[in-house]
Amino acid sequence: MTKPNHLDAWIAQEQTIRTTMDAGAGPGVARPDQIAGKTGLELMQAMLHGELPYPPIAQTLDFTLVEAGHGHAVFQGTPGVAHLNPMGTVHGGWFATLLDSALGCAVHTRMAPGQGYTTAELSVNIVRALTPKVTRVRAEGKVIHCGRQLATAEARLFGPDGTLYAHATTTCLVFEFPPQSTT
């Protein structure tokens, strides 16, 4: 039995989301007034709908947020020549950044208004080399635990045929943002 290949569906979803995000706010950083009072999930959904800017690093490293729900986030990336190390395979930093994005945004979807997080620990296990011959990969992150001070999550990086390329875990520190001055 052969594994299903989801590449066509992945590319179609990516094109729809990129078109929406670029037609909306485009790349950039949200202003404090744009995020005030919103949950992390509301912020992720607003980004997907083009209502808030998406991080410029997504353009730099050619990956895109394609899904966000309560406790999970999915990014899709295109490994390219610009991401190669001297051995001709995709640099481990690209793997780590894509996985860290899925992990962090999964945690972000669990944040209440006024809460933030930062990565305290990231562990990445690359189990298979990746080259530009694989035209798309997905990093699926999901929260394992989200408490008042710590959150943990896990992610997998795989191709459209189901081939696993890497997996990762994170521990994030959860904190309250200081109240914004109204003067």
C-alpha cells in the first residue's frame, strides 16, 4: 500500500493563505493597539485572515503559517538553495526555525489576553536529510501542557508523503505583559 501524497492540496492551501495575508496587512509587526485584548488564538486567526501582519522572517526563510487552532499550529516551508549548508542539504537552523515557529505559535494559541511567552528551551532531532528535491514540508506543533508559568509543546516536520525529517520539543516561559499606559 502506498502512502497518500498531499502535495497538491498543500500547495493550494498555501497559495490561498499567502494571497489573503499579502492582500491584507502583509509582512510586519503588529502595533500594541492591534493586539490589545485579544487571545493568542485570536491573534493567530487574524494573521491568517490578513487582518494583522505576519512576521517578515516567513519571507526570508520561505515558510508560512497555514493553520492555527486551540493548542496547535501548522507551518509549511519550501526548502530551497538559499537554505543549503556546505554539504548540499538543508541547514539545521532552517529545520530549527521552522519547528520553533510551529511550537511557539501552538503555545501562542493558548495565551489569554495580556499574556506572552518566550522559548526557554528548544530541542531538535533531525532524523533525515532534506534537500530542495522535497518541494514542501510541514511542521505541526501541539501543546502538551500550558500552565501559569510554563508551557511545553512538541512538533514534527514531515513531507507530503508522510516522511519524517525532524521532531522537536520546547519549554516556554509564560508571563503577563505590563499594562499599557493610557497617557
